[in-house]
Amino acid sequence: MTETVEITPGIHWIGVNDRTTDLFEGMWPISGEGVSYNSYLIKDEKTALIDLAKAIKGDDLLRRIHSLADPSAVDYIVLNHMEPDHTGVLKQFERIAPRATLVCTEKARELLKSFYGITERIRVVHDGETIPLGTHALTFYETPLVHWPETMMTWVTPGQVLFSCDGFGGFGALDGAIFDDEYESVEFYEREAERYFGNIVAKYARMVLRAIDKLAALPIRVVAPSHGLIWRKRPQRIIDLYKLWSGYAVDRPKPEITLLYATMYGATETMMNAVARGIAGAGVPLKVFDIAHTHISYILPALYAGRGVMVGAPTYEGQLLPIMSAALAVVDAKHITGRKAAYFGSYGWSGGGQAGFKKLVDPLQWEILDNLAFPGNPTAGTLEEGEAFGVKFAQAIKNSGKETSNG
Ligand SMILES: Cc1cc2nc3c(=O)[nH]c(=O)nc-3n(C[C@H](O)[C@H](O)[C@H](O)COP(=O)(O)O)c2cc1C
Ligand SMILES: [Fe+2]
Ligand SMILES: [Fe+2]
């Protein structure tokens, strides 16, 4: 059995699957899905590695390299991105591949020092610069903020493979096969790419669009990201998806509604069902999430894609239920701005949830179209009100133009 896969002559996938890490970046759940760290080896007169792996995967990566080449003879290690999921093994590789020159952007040079104390054998490359390997040549394109300031992508000919690192990447370990055409359906990988995009990259959607524009003239035959599927049958597919998702995030969210709710004793949940009924009845696509049981990782794609956000949560200690505030803090960090919103929730005596909600979303320039705070459990009357509240909000989202924007 071989643990590596030749993509085109001389260009090998030497990636590793990670099925033991529960939280990617210490935050995003991947226990069920896993993730791959795709590294590549190009064998020519010179040997080059493209991106590495997380520190815990050093042995696996090294074994793959060994099967193809002598690691101590590696000439170049291209670092498209400095995040430790691709560079964690660098300290080990200083000993293992002592001749290798690290190829990276100027910004990455600073990070090499602060993360790994490495200051030597570095070659800084600039936009459009080429390094010949023999019959192959590498060309580098700076793609800043996809999703760190130092990021670049590497283009190799012949083969016409784009090593796009996190750009066009996705969660999901690879089940034996690594190419899009080796799966009967790529639905899982596309969904996980959208989640990865929403969790990791979408905040910089403008920079993604800029990168796509910059690379538009390349006759790409294979998109080889650092996470997830390698796209050789339909390389344009993943680029188009990233473009579509970036468009939603930047200024074209769809007329759809994401409903986030949380409840302690069910009062707000009872109302949620009435509100959802109203929205659904008005014919606007709706996704409902109980945020206490659904990690925000799975919710962010919907929040990026949709124009309307309905939030239901009760009052707690004079404020919005903290678990909802925590979810909205992630939305704030991800800078999902300019949405149209409404709030509903139960309170016992003083209230405070509604004001707490406003305080959290005002800085995001969310336009609060409506509120429905109610005492205790909803009555038949308040439930009717709730349904009408849902209808009204859905109609407003349906009729809202394209003026929303995510600055
Ligand atoms: C720990 C705790 C703190 C609460 N703090 C407040 C409060 O400060 N002001 C208020 O009006 N209601 C407060 N409430 C009452 C809830 O808002 C009320 O029970 C509401 O119906 C809960 O809605 P739910 O069933 O959707 O969880 C509190 C309830 C609990 C359990
Ligand atoms: Fe990254
Ligand atoms: Fe990554």
C-alpha cells in the first residue's frame, strides 16, 4: 500500500488525515468529520515540499516523504501560510531537512521568527516570482488575508496545479480517495467546505474575491488546497462556490432567515414555534437552530448566507440569556454586519433580554425591525401575535432589496 498519491507526473499528495482532534483551532468541532492537512511533494531536479502539517502529525508526514525521497535532500519547503496546522512540524523539519530553504512571503518571515525562532535559510518571494525546479516551475501569488496577512498561493507547471492552502479548503477527513471524481457524491465535502469557509475564511470574503480575480487568468487544471478534497475533474466548481459564498458575505445575502433560539423552561421555545410557523407560511426559507445544542460552527454559514436573523431568548439576570450573548459574540468577532433582525423572548418580572439584544447587535449595524417580549408562558393570544410577528418579518425580508451589506 502506498500512502501517497501522484496527482500529475512528479507531483505527489503526501497529506495526512486528522481524526483525533476534536476542535479545529481549539474551537470548531470536527470530532465526526475530521480534517486533512494536505501537503505535497514535487520531485524534479530539485525537490520541493508544499505546506506541512500540524505538529502531532510529524511522524505520518515524514513516513510519506521517506517513501518518495530522502528528506535530508529536500531543497525547498514552500510555506503558503504560517498557521500551525501547516507549520507545526517545522522545528522537527529543521533537523530532518537541514538543506531546505523556506520559501514564503515577507510577512511570513516575521511569523517564522515569532512562532519558531527561525531566521535563516529563508527565501522571501514576491508576487509573480518563479522558482525553477527542473522541468517544473513554481510561481507564487500573494493572497493576503486568506485568511492571515502572510498568505500566498503556489502555482506549478507543468501540471497546472494551484496549491491554494486554506483558500478553497474544507473540513472532512479524506476517506481513502482524495479527488472530487473519486466520490459518487461530493455533497459532504461541499457542505464541509462551506462550514470551513464560514468558520475560518468568510470574515475576509473581500480578500477571497480579490484572490480569485488575481488568479482568474491561470489555466487551472487542479485545485489542491491544504484541507479537504483535491478538485481535478471540476476545479472551477470549488472556486465558483467560494465566489458565491463570498458574495453572500460581502454584500449579497439571500432573502432567507436564520432563527436562533435558546430557552430555559420552554416559554421562548413555545413562542419560537409560532414565529417559525409565521415565517414558513410567508414562504421565506428558514433555518432554525437551538443554539444550546448546535455549535455556532454549524450556524455561521446560514448567518453569512441569509439577510434576516430572528433571535429568540429569554431574560436572565436582567440581560439576554448568556448562551445567546455568547453566540452573538462570535457573530461580532466574525463581523457579520448589516443584517435585518427581530427579537422575541419571555421574561419573568423586569425584562432585559430585549435591551441586551439591542446592545449586542447595534455595533454590527443590524436593523432591528421588530420585538416581541412577553411575560411568562405565551397565551393563545400572544402565540397568535407571535405568528403574525413571524409573517411580518418574513415579508420584510422578502421585500428588502439588496441594500444590506457586510462592511
Ligand atoms: C436564573 C434566572 C434568572 C432570571 N433573571 C430574570 C431577570 O433578571 N429578569 C426577568 O424579568 N426575568 C428573569 N428570569 C425569568 C425568566 O426570564 C422567565 O422564567 C422566562 O419565562 C424564561 O423563559 P424560558 O422558559 O424561555 O427559559 C430569570 C429566570 C432564571 C431561571
Ligand atoms: Fe489557516
Ligand atoms: Fe489551514
